[in-house]
Amino acid sequence: MFVKGKSGNPRGRPRGSKNRHSEAVIAAYHNVFNELGGEEWLRQLAEADAVEFARLHVRICAIEERRKEEAEERQDDIPSAAEVRRMIIETFGSNGPEDNEKGK
């Protein structure tokens, strides 16, 4: 039964992962871009309509910046080797799991 305000998938799709639809749109966009002439088409757009070219450039830069931020956030979630060592020492003692086994 549907409960208002409660997700049927509380964990949801992982942040930064792509869904199938966006991948299909990106693939279609690349196909059209290449059919139009790729880089040469971009040059022609820049010469013919500098404002539209600038808008496109700003959008692409914003997407790239968002991707970098998401990648950095994912890296922040991964503990460093020093943090892992500290967690092991806090949990098991200075020699790691071996100390815990000896104490049994």
C-alpha cells in the first residue's frame, strides 16, 4: 500500500549514477552531434550565433563542475588508510584483530 511521504525504495538510486533513460539520451545526442559535423559544426555555430554558443558553453561547464563535485563527494566517503588503521586500533587494540583473538 502506498503511504504518502514514504518511499517504496528508501535507499533509492545511488547518487551520481545514471539511469537508462539519461544514458539513451546522451547516446542519441552524441549521434546527432557527430551527424551534424562534430567540432566543425560547433565552429560554425560559434561564428553564426555567438550568444547561443556561449549559452551552450555555460551549460557544459556547469555539468562538468557538478560531475567534479559529485566525484569529490564520493571520494570523501572513502576513508583514508590512516583512518582505517585508527578505526581498527579503536576497535581491536594496537595490533589489530590479533589482540582481540588472544584476549579470548
